[in-house]
Amino acid sequence: MARLNLILLLAVLASGLALVHNAYESRRLFAERERAKNEGQRLAADAERLKAERHAQATNLRVEQVARQRLGMRVISPAVVASGVSP
């Protein structure tokens, strides 16, 4: 009888340890999932912000402004095109 009690006690202790380990692992995985979810939301917000910035940079007015300021380009007149002479 004492042997059976010892075996049952060991079984209860082992199942208790397994339960504690599973609860700990479950909490750890849940926290990791929440971190990943928050990171995904942050990345999605960054992607939306970058799309808006790209759209703002690609407007015709912005392209024309950059062409004039950085590249020194200017609007060509029909007179210059007809004569073939650059101003």
C-alpha cells in the first residue's frame, strides 16, 4: 500500500509540475503574441505614413519645384523650340 501511495504522490507531483510549466509557457507565448501584434500595428502605421509621404513627394507641383531648384531646369518656350537654339 505504501508503494502505491508513493507512486500516486509522484504522479500528482509530476502532473502539478507539468501544469505549472504549461501555464508559464502559455503566458510567455501570449505575451510574445501581443508584442508581435503591436509590432505589426506599428509597421502598418509606418507603411501608411510612408505611402502618404511618397504621394506628397510625387505630385506634379513638387516634381516641378525640384526640377527647377535642384536641376536648374526651366519651362521651354515655343520660340526656343522653333529656332533650335538653347537660351
